[in-house]
Amino acid sequence: MSHTDDGEPLLAVDNLRTVFHSEREEIRAVDGVSFDIERGETLGIVGESGSGKSVTARSIMGLVDSPGEIREESSIRLDGRELTTLSEKQYRSVRGGDIAMVFQDPLSSLNPVYTVGNQIIEALELHRGMEGTEAKSEAIELLRAVGIPDAARRVDEFPHEFSGGMRQRAVIAMALACDPDLLICDEPTTALDVTIQAQILDLLQEIQTERDIGIMFITHDMGVIAEVADRVAVMYAGEVVEKAPVEELFANPHHPYTQGLLQSIPGRNPSTDRLPTIEGDVPTPHESASYCRFVSRCPKGFDECERVHPAHVEVGESADHTAACLLYPEDMPTDDTVTHHEENADQTGAEASEALSADDWPAERRKAGEDTGPTGSEDSDARADGGHSHSAGDTGGQLEGGDTDE
Amino acid sequence: MSRFTYLFKRVALSIPVIIFGTTVTFAIIRLGPLSPAAAILGPQGDARAIRQIEKRLGLNDPLWEQYFDFMSNLFLFDLGQSWVINSGTPAIDLIISYAPRTIWLGFWAVLIALGIGIPLGFYAGLNPNTFSDYFASFGGIVWRAMPNFWLAVILVTVLSQSEQLFGFSWTSFIVETNVVTSPNLAVLKNPTRLLTDPGQAWTNLAKATKQILPPALVLGSASMGTEMRIGRTAVLETINSKYVETAKAKGVSPRVLVWKHIFRNALIPLVPVITAEAFILIGGSVLVETVFSINGIGLLFFRAAEQGDLPLVGTLMYLFILLIVGLNIVQDFAYTIIDPRVGYDG
Ligand code: SF4
């Protein structure tokens, strides 16, 4: 992880809000998301479909079209340069030039009527001013670099003549054509079988070390995350609910949602014969958060979760491990944690997590917290007969307008 | 499979189609209630004269023999002479003298349909759910819904009375023409006159074009509506496809996105619509030529069929069938050019 000269991370997303306007209401697909990506680092973004991860990617690419809109308070900075205020024309040179994207489905992300070479050359012409034979030999070079055998011949073939894995390699070659600083991969291996998937993941890692690029890797597959990510952001209903370095997250998950996700990985729970799943769907938020979005599905939820929106607090060992849940900070009694979160309700993401570290709290209150003991279990009963919050209970599931997960 | 063997296979496979089509034509004419002999003589012909003519035309020979003669002559392109319409003239000569006006009509009908239908459909698809989209889509449906014959009659009526109706005279617009008449195509047979005698020749060309536009509009109307609708859907589908998003993510400008990535893909579903248009033209020309009194193939075919002029009808049907079969082959080749996924193996 190396900082750029001015100390700015490669990509800094701050309080990103992307909403979609439908006739009746607005859908908050991404609601106050903040994270950073450094050069040479892979940030895994994990969540179910409808959690807003794909919309986050499209927001960074500047590909949110009407009726979608990135709210003004959002900030996306690449190498210190604010992207949200760029004109469409300026954004086009960023797109594909500084940030490249690899989409989920290699079968359909290449235009069927043009040769693979043609589509790589198009990117070279656009961003590196290459033409003719120079562009063509560079295209062949790129195909070779992503491990396509006989590249000189295959450059003139059409996408349908490539196998699925080869196609995804070609898409990656196309993404690399313009020497991006940041590569966004939106479920790039989901449509591929396991061996090919492993090869593509290796390839991405190789490319990253070679070119020192930052990668944002979106997936719903915890297994893939474990393999590729350095740090992980877990998304739920448009918010990041937990952020941590990858080993820390797997060893010590704090947010009930993350815990649920990890439990549902086959093989992690040998004692149970049935795989635990998280009941219900991701809600579709319409109004600003005044409660925990996860409350309708949370096994540990309690009354307060319905009226207080949790802010990020530091949890666990590592300094950059934060979670947005009213149960934390751990060493505080529940009543106090709730007040903390309430006071910080207007803050989200990074600032909130800084503001809400357990160390800031007066020692005597922390002590009082120890007396009450750990929170959680006894409160979950109270939650069981509490009514569902009006909107979180409405399990709208997938986002209609914007999210293209699966 | 190479391009050549593919072509050969397609031609071989179309032979049964041609045989079937011509057989049906023969059956309808010969087994139907039509009597060519009566048609030749008119109402005053007596029974003896009719029998004489039937004998001369070989209509009393065994039917299978007549059928065999008919078929073998067609396949050897010995197309015979007209019996009724223009007795004694070789059928092919008649067709050649009638054809140019129909080709001229068809040319403009296709041009109007392609030139208005597809651009309008693409435009609507690129701007979905806007006022202009609704306008174009609704217009397309209405246009599509108007039957040929009705539109033809209305157009003739309106254009011939445009002076009284709108105070604008179609007949004297630019060049003096009649609404209902055959266009004079002499100038097209001798295009060098456009240079040697520009004044007269260009006026004639303008007249021929102006006269053909209303019937061509009628003839092209159905296809125009269909092309618009399919063009709109095709563009909408293409816009939402992943590869267009990938191209956007590459930083491709909107202009290149539309012209390179969207249009070519959107053309694929239009190929069969465009070739189907040719079939509609063949059928539609009969009607439109009748209403607009254009001495073309359609009118010729209608009269020949009505009067049991077997050699003429047979020849025309044979040529129509060849044309349709040929167009189908051309269509498949057009696919292989536009869409590289289509191979020669199918
Ligand atoms: S805030 Fe409450 S409902 Fe939300 S995750 Fe924590 S315990 Fe569960």
C-alpha cells in the first residue's frame, strides 16, 4: 500500500449518495458510502444483490444515467481530483483512461459484430492516441499479456469464437489497454466455472503487482473475497456496514450481517448439517435512515435499532476495522452505545468512525458498561415481539431502476 | 462450409419450392372455373368456335400432358405466348414492356420505407418515452393500420381535389402531372438524354418521380410502419445490452456509441423485415397499380389471372417465385455480412 505523493489515496469515495427517482418516490440505491482505495491494493466490496454495490461502481465510473442522480454532498476523488463535478466530456477521458471496468458477464460484454482486436484498438485510439499497425500490435501484446495463446491470430476473431474464460481475458485486456490507475471488477468471475475463475483471479493479481493499480472488486461471494481482497467493505441496503482488513474480517466479524454472511459459507460450520441463511431480502430504502437498515433481519436487533441509525465505530483489533451497529463499541453498555450513535446520527462513513471511537468516552461510563456486561442476547428477545419498522419490513428486494446485480 | 458450397446447397434446396409453387399455379388456372377460350372470344363466341380454340391451345389434351409441357417449358425458360391479353405476343416480351413502371414504383416504395421508417424508428429508440418517441410510435401504428386500398383511394381523391380542399394544387406542383396515370419512363431507358437534352429530360424525370411518389407511399406504408416499430425495439434492446455499457465504460463518445455499437446490431433484426417488404410489394403492386392506373406488372398479372391466360400467369408466377427464392438467399448472405455469428453451416 503506497500513498501517492500528496498523501491522497488513489480513490477516495466520501459520503456517496446515489438515488433513483421513480414516479412516486426516490430509491436510495447508495446511501452515504465512504471508502478509500490505495495503489496496489484490492478493496473487496461484498453484499447481496440490491445492496448497492454495482450502483457504487457505476457512480464511480460516472455511468449513472437519468433517472439516477449522484447527490451533491457526495465526493469521489481520484488522485485528489474531484470527479463528481466533471462534465460528461471530461468524464469520458477518465472512463477507460484512468478507471477501467470489467463487467460480470463476459459473454455479453463484447460487441458481437466486431472483432476482439477492433474493440481493444478502439480503447487504444481513444486514450493513447495509437493508430493502425501500432495499435494492432499493441492489441496483440495485450492479449498475450492476459494469457491468450496465439494472440496474433485471435486478435482478428470475433467474440463468439472465444470461450467464456478467453472472453473475460479479452475484456480484461480491453480494460488494461489504456493503462488505468484503478480497475473496477463487477463480479468478473461469477459467470465462469471454478477453474477458469481461479485463473482469472490469478491473472488480476498478476496484473496488479505488475502495474501497481488499485482494484475495486465487487462480488457476493465471500470465498472470492478471501482470495483477492486486501480490505473488505460489506454493503447492505446502500450502506457500508462493516469495513476491515480481510483476515481481520474473517477472523473477527462484528456486524451481525457480516457474521451471517460468513456463517452461510459452506464448510465454515462443520457442526451444523444445514447451512444457516439470513432470512428475508434486502430492503429498498426510500427515506433517509432513522433506524438500522438491517433491523428486519437482524438476529440481535433490539428496540433501539428501530429508531437510531447506527454510525461507524471502531471495533476489533485493527485500527481500520469499523462497523455500523448499535451493539458497539463493545466495552460500553447498550444504553450508552445508543446515545453515542444518536449523537452521531447525522454523520456517516469515515468521519463518523473517527468521531466515535470508544477511547473518547469518559472512563467511568466505560466502567459502568463493564458492570452491565456484554450486550445483545437479552435484548434480542425484546426485539422479537417488537413491531417491524414500516419500511425495513417492506422487503422490496432488488432495486428496479439502477442495480444490475445478477 | 465455404461460401460457394453454401450457395449451391441453398439453390438446390429451393428447387422443390419452385416446383411446388408453379404446380399450384397450374392447378388453380387449369382446374378452376376459368375458360381461356371463352375469354379470347368474348361473350358472343359460340360453342364451336370455343372448341376450335381449345383444340388449338391443346386444352383437350390429357391434363398430365399439359402439366408436363407447362413445367418443362418453364424450366427451359421457353415461356410461351400470351393466349388472351395480347394473343400471340411472347409472354416475356409483354412482361419486359410492363416491368419498368413496376420497378420504378417498387424502387421508390422501398426507398420511402427504408428512408423514413428506419431512421424514425432508430430516432424513437434513442429517445424512448419522450414526446417525439410517442409521436413517432403512435404515427407508426396508425400508418401501419391504414389498409393499402383505403389509403390509395383516399390519396387519389385528396390529391386530385387538393386545389379545392387546401388551396394547393398537387397537379401543378413543380411540374404539371396527372394523379392517376402511368409515369412515362422513356428518359430512364435513355439516360444520356439527361446530358444531351437536359431541359426536356429532367422535366420528364421530375414528372415520373412526382407521379410515382403517392402510389409508392401507399405501397411502402405497411413496411414503413413495421420497420419503424422493429427499428425502435431493436435500438432499445441494443442500448440496454452489456456491450454498450462496456463501450461506455471505455469512454466511447455518444456519437461513436450510436453509430458503431448500436446501429449495426440494431440492423440485424431488420434484415428479414426488409426482405419481407419485397414480398409485400409484389402483392401490393396489383392493388396500387389498379387504383393509380399504372400499367405495370401487377395490373398485367391481375388481368391475366382473371382471364385464364395460362402462359402469362405461369410465367409471372414463375418469375415471382424465382425472385422470392433469390431474395431469401440474398437475405441469408446479408446476415453473414452484418452478423459474424451467422455461419454457413445452418
Ligand atoms: S444496529 Fe441493531 S439491528 Fe442493526 S445490526 Fe446492530 S443489532 Fe442488528
